[in-house]
Amino acid sequence: MNEARSTTPPTDLVRGVVVVAAGSGTRLGLGTAKAFVPVAGRVMLARALEPLFSLADPVFVVVVAPADRLDACRALVADVAGVASGYTAVVAGGADRHASVQAGLAALPASVETVLVHDAARCLTPAAQFESVFAAVSSTGDGIIPALPVTDTVKQVSGDVVVSTVDRSALVGVQTPQGFPLAALLAAYAASSQSETDDAGVYQAAGGTVRFVPGDADAFKITTPWDLRRAAAVVAERSGSAAGETAMRVGLGVDVHAFDPAARCRVGLLEFPDEPGLAGHSDGDAVAHAVCDALLSAGGLGDIGGRFGTSDPAYAGATGDVFVRGAVQALADAGLVPSSVTVQVIGNRPRIGARRTEMEAALSAVVGAPVAVSGTTTDGLGFTGRGEGLAAIATALVHRA
């Protein structure tokens, strides 16, 4: 029962996708194969397949399914693919993911030159991510993985003892689909002596070069019941957007800098020449940095430290607009755009009231959306009240492009 559908495979398709859907779903605890679990009323595998049949150029799709679900899977694939069902195959999975991927690769037509391997559990991955990976494989000839910055602090441990903090600026969280020249990936699997955690690991172990492109926050893997609830919320958000509503995401950013009389004073992208500056590796613009963090937070894209580093020589003395523009570009790469930002400046000085409109205009021009600025003091309380530094709190709203 490892054969493809009883149709003559096309001989002209050069792009293929293997969708691995043979997992048991034990951690979901729902008593059924994971790929057949409903996500907001539609089977996970169906949602995973839908983007593949909306790509600009057709692809040959192989689904690797549980051996006892082949007939149900064939019916589902035919329903989703419609007129493209002749460009599909369904095969049984192996003893583990490694064997399942090999079975899927073996079912691709000889004409396929580039293949993406995708997990059905990442069923909300947008079509743009597939196109991005295909394009990168085509332009580089290397293995390509989509990835997002690691946003949590990561610790190395020994037993229950924390040994050290890992520098997360050099880490990324990997997603699928992962793309490769098919001949090279087949050779890598044939030469592999042990299972790897992903296809990029197999490819790299065989000497292949792997690069990454920006991932998408919606391409998360459904593993636990919490993930399932999160996926349902994303589907609801997308449905609202499709109905003409603006589905918003909210992010929060906070930044604090001590005063440094030897530094230039830049707050909210403006110069305050008669005021003490703010200490920092860059220009210390707490307002711009809070806006940057709020935008990244709204997109699920980490924070200013994780993305730009806290001591990178490239950003020594950099002005705040550099970081805000970087956050806006990161959002664009994830298919998101800013809707609006509000920011409150907390401190005794500089007084921003007379320059509020100017500051709002400067920030809005860089963000590409309205930015509202307000200021307050803490009535002599805390480090801002004692005149030791300045704080800023920003809230950002973003939406899908």
C-alpha cells in the first residue's frame, strides 16, 4: 500500500512538495492521527495542503500518511486539490520521520528538480513562505530553511543546575517547508547513518550548505492542545480579515536609559541640544527603542536586543530610526504592516510638550503609520523622578498586509 494514486504522473513539473502527515498526535491527546485532527472545523491536513494549490506555478504534492489512513487521505487530497489531483500522490509513512520523508521523496516524478519538505502540523503556513523557500533554493542552489529569531532567554543546564546563558543573537527557531535540490537531498538521505531532527540536518551532515530565509509567526507547529487553541484563534483572525475587518495584533515595548551628560540628547528621533544625553551603545533614544520593541512584539519577532544585539559594532552610535526601520522591515518580511503606535515618555526632562507634534511627525514618517506621543512625570518618585534617566512605554498595532 505504498503506491501513488492511479494517475499518470506529469513529466513536466520541476517543483515538488512532500507533506509529512504520518504522526500519531500522542501529545495532543485526542486519540487520532494528528493530521486528521480538526483545526477550527477543518482537518489539519486539508489546511496544510490548501496553500500548495494556490502557488503561482504548479507543484507535484506527495502526502506521507499513516498506513491505516491511506484511503481517507487520498479522498481528502483529491477534494483539496480538485483539478490538480493528478499532480498528487499518497504514500504510507515509515517507522519514523526519517523513513517517512524517504518514502515521500521516492514518490516524486523524475522531472522534479527542487523539493520542499513540509510538516502537516504547521498547517497555517502561508503560501508566501513556500514561494520564498522555492525562490531561495533556485537562486542559491543550497538547502533553505525558514526561521525566526529566538525570543526567549536560553539557558544551558546540567541536571537541574543552570550552567550558563546562551547568546540567543546567534540562534534561530526553524520552521518548514525546508527546500533542497532534489538530487542532492536524495543523495544525503542515501548516505545518512543516523536520523536527524530535520531534513536540513540530513543535508548538512552530507556536506550540503544550508541557509535561512525569514519565517512567519503563523507557521508554528501544532503539538499540544494549547497550540490547537492558538491555531483556532489565528484562523478566526484570518476569517475576520477576509470578511473585510482589520485583524489587529498588539505589541508592547519598554525602554529605559540613564542620563549621560557627555552624550547628545536624542529623544523620539529629535535632537535636544540643551539637555543631557542618554547612555547607550547606540544613541540611547529610549522612545525610538520602545517603538521598535513594540513593533517587533506585535509581530512575534523578538526584541531589539535579540535582533540587533546590545554590543554589535555595526550599531555603535546608531540613531533610533535605524532600529525602527529595521522593525518595520522585519514586519514586512512576515507579511505585516504597522497600523498605529502610541508612546508615553516618562521623565522630568527633556520637556517634550512644545515639540510633541514634531516628534509625532518624525516617528510616523519612519513607522509608516500614525504615532501618538504623550509625556508624564512620576512626581519625584523613582529613578525618573530623581532625574537619573528617562523611560518610554510604547504600544503598537499591526495587521496583515
